[in-house]
Amino acid sequence: MILDHEVTKPQRKERKESLYGGLPVRAAAVLRTQNLAIGYRLSRRQERVVAAGLDVQVEAGEMVCLLGPNGAGKSTLMRTLAGLQPALAGDIWLAGTLLGKLSASELARRLSVVLTDRVDVGNLSAFGLVSLGRHPYTGWSGGLNETDRAAVVAALDAVGATALSQRPVLELSDGERQKVLIARALAQEPRLILLDEPTAFLDLPRRVEMMGMLRTLARETGKAILLSTHDLDLALRSADRLWLLGGDGLLHAGAPEDLVLSGAFERAFASQRVNFDAFSGSFRIERPAAGIVHLRGEGLSRRWTERALEREGYCVDNERAGIPVAEIVIDPDAPIWWLRRDGEEESFATIGALLRGLRRRGE
């Protein structure tokens, strides 16, 4: 079942009179599903349904992130949308045509897929690997004409990998290799790009760069981009819309902010020891309460001091009634952290030293 947080019930009813057999469709929908059921056929009469009743779409020029806890069925959904696994029921429309009606060549001109699996490409250069994306246009010979070469060059430039074109793929870092794989997908000139965990092997700065690049590509090229990811924070910050697939088989679709406000995001990732803080948009580890701390200070030093204290289980609240376990004052000129407690005062040159002082006093 799909839960759409972007429209009201009257709007849903009105939009049912639109194209494609009554499904609410926006003008530029590139990918659309209707009453889709995904899962596995165990035998002729037995099925394992992972999710059903999915009516979702991806529009041209937008980036959609598919999120969900492990085992919810994200990979199953991505494989089904890519035509790599049959649907149990329902329809998938790609650029206005049923997926099952497209020939292999037609499908390759509309859809490209970037998988997490590492593929052995031998001694191919980056240019050679990206050139493989022109296969739907080159025919059996695989020879590149001027148009094909221009498309490869443009794809490498779009992902910032022009300088990598002559380097062997085997020598590239994970981040460089992923850029080249995305360039190969772009060289294919599809309407839709599906990416399975594109940031899986990247460090945090490269993950941020990758998500920003994908969003920019969607905007500048007009292509629809759908990616699955476990980078929840980056998805909240980068995606135009989220598809949130829960372990209960329900799929919530909407702007990231709407899914947070509705509580759907928090419910999907509910855990006994981890809570989603809707105010900060981040997950917090549950820790035993250590007490209230009064904090005085400004700017960046104050913000990171708050984060450190919250990590230790302290509640920073200058307004709450009651006696605080400690008062901390940040000297803006040094900075120096002054810890005042039980009539005593001690100074610290770093936040780490301040935390050790708090622990020592709590023993």
C-alpha cells in the first residue's frame, strides 16, 4: 500500500480522472507504478509478497531516495522496477510505455542501472567503460562515431571525471570509480537512472559530494533519478521526495519534511535504543539521563558543546526549573570552558577535557 503525504483526499479523488487508467499522474512522470506487488514466487501457487498496492512515480528532473530498514524490500523493489525481477502483480510504466512491452534495446534507451556490485572490467580505461553506455546506439559492432564520442565526453564532464578518462578503472578510488559508473549511465542517455546504494563504499565527504552531484544532474539534465540508500541524513537533506518502505509492507511517499512531520519517518526506523529527533532531523542514541546542565555561551563553540553534553546524557536547558547538576560558561575570548558545581569552579581548554571533568565529578 502507498501512503501519499503530498495530497489531500479530495485532491486524490480529482487526480483519479487523469491519464493512465485513473492513476494520479503529473505531467512529467517518467516512472510510474500502478497497484504494483513485489516479492517472490516460491511455486506456481505460493508467493511471498513483500509489498503490494504500490502506486508511485518519479518525475523528470527530480531525485527520489528509497529508504527503509534492512529487510523491508528495497532491493526487491529496485530489481522489479529495473526489470531484473518480475512483479507479482500490477504495472510499471516507463516513459509512458509498459515495462514488459519494451524490447531490450528500447529499455536500454530509457533506463540505466548503477549497481553496488563490483564488476571486473579488466584493463578498461575510464573512457572505455563509459563508452559501454553507448551500446544501445552503436549496434553489434560497438564502434563509436562522432556523436557517441561526444556523448561519452559530455558524460565524463558532467560528473567531474574528465581528468580520469585515460586512467585504468582498476587504479581508481571508490569515489572515482562510482563517478565513472554514473558517467556510463549518463552516456546511455536514458530517461531514468536507478542507483543501488551509490554511496555504499564512500567516506562521508565523498558521500555528501555524490548526493549533491546526483541532485545537480537531475536538475541540469532533466533526468529522473531514483536511488536506494542507508544515508538517512543525506537523503533528508538532498532528496526532492522520499519513498519510505517500512517492514510492514507500507510505502510512504512525500517530501522529506512531510514524512518527518507525519511521524512516518520516525515509525519506520523505530528502535528500542535509537530515537529520531524531529527537531534536529537526526537519530539519537538513548542514554541514561545524567541531569540538567545550564550552559552560557554563543556561536560555534556553544553548538558543539551542546552536542557533546547531549552525547553524555545531559539535558542542556537554561529555562527548566530545578537545580542543575552543573553550570558551564564558555569564555568567548579563549575559548575556555568553566565548570561550576557545588561551589567549586574549574577551567578546561577543550571540550574533551570538560567531559572528563564532568565524568570525574559524577563518580
